[in-house]
Amino acid sequence: MVWLMMAGKAFVFAIVVLILTEIAKRNSFASAVIIAFPLMTVLTMATLYFDTGDAARSYKLAYTTFWLILASTSFFGILFITQKIGLPFWGSFVGSIIGAVIAIFAITVVLRRFGIDLLSNV
């Protein structure tokens, strides 16, 4: 039964990504508006609460996501700049992912120095 539930969740998430991709092919602004709303975060939080019944876990996910979004937006800045200067797409894309991972690590370290521990469990 657990595997069936997991497969159902994976299917729903895959459908959401597929729909957003199809919208982006037709209208990038409309897709960006939908993506800018943290749809996957909302679905993940709801699913986490549904599965565990633990509001504290859902809160911790929201709290951690809030802080990490600041760092993860570096992906878009790096991608924009590297594409603007003419780097190939895949190089820019991979570089943007690496840059975002570094930024996420850095903000985690900096926040810990201010008493905000994103790595703790609830």
C-alpha cells in the first residue's frame, strides 16, 4: 500500500511538471507566474502533513525553505548573466546549479553563526 501511495504522489508531481512545461512552451510569463508561486513547496508541505500529521515538520520545511529561497535565487542571476555574455546554455545551466548549491551552503553556514540552524530536525 505504501508503494502505491508513493507512486500516486510521484504521478501527481510529474503531471504538475509536465503541465508547467507545456504552459512554458506557449507562454513563458504565465508559466513563470505559476512557478514563482511555490507550488512544489505547497504540495510537499501538504503531503508531509498528510503523511505524518506533524505540523512542526511542515513548519520546519516552510521555515527552512524561506531562508534557502534567498540563496537559490542565485541560480537565476547566474544563468541570466552567463547567457547574456554568450556562454552555451548547458554550461550556463550547470554553472548556475553549482553556484546555487554553493550559495545554499554559504547561507546555511552564515545563518548558523546567527543562531539559525537550518540543519536541525524540527
